[in-house]
Amino acid sequence: MSRILDQRILLLVISFLRSLQSTKVLSEWKKCGDRECETAMSRVQATTDYLGPDCRYLNFKTGEEIMVYSKLSRKNENLWTGSKGKDFGYFPKDAVKVEEVFIAEEVEVLTKETDFLCLHGDKYTFE
């Protein structure tokens, strides 16, 4: 029984490492309201319906409000990160209009691998 468990753990680790290598980094830098990117930067309203290409993206309908927590910078400045209820993800800045700004001075920080993971239920999905 122990040998089977060891083999399963080994397969899980191999699968995890293989998936990690294929994680798509959308940008190496992002702008936030603080160094931890925990403070909401602004509140925006969707000007169009949006359906993202994968689970890293936030889907929304016209008129919905979104709280913005970071903005990708340098390589990919057109994507912002925000939440709508319990949903969190990337969306194009052109699909929203700014309603209220909370943070005027933005801080640029390096992104982390975990910024580009999908969370489905209780497990991470790597793209």
C-alpha cells in the first residue's frame, strides 16, 4: 500500500512540475495600490459584455461593477485585474469605464507565478 501511495505522490509531483512549466505569464510587472496588491485601486463599470478565453479571466455583463486591484504593465498594459462578487480575474481595460478612483499613486511590482493560476473549487489549474 505504501508503494502505491509513493507512486501516486511521484506522479502528482511530476504532473505539477510539468504544468508549472507551461504556466502562461501575461506580464512580468503590474501596478497596484500597495506592495501586496491588496488595496482596491478603483471601481469600474462594464461598458460591454466580456467572456475571457480561459479561467484566469473575469467574465461580466454590461453595467456590472468591478473592483480593480492591479493593472498589468510594460509588456501587457491592456489587462487589469479585479473582482466581481466572489469572481476574480483579468479583463481588458477597454471593456470598462472608471467610476471612482481610490488610489491615485500606483506602485509597480513584479508579478508572481501565482498571479496566473486558475482556481477551480479546491485545486489549482495551470494553463
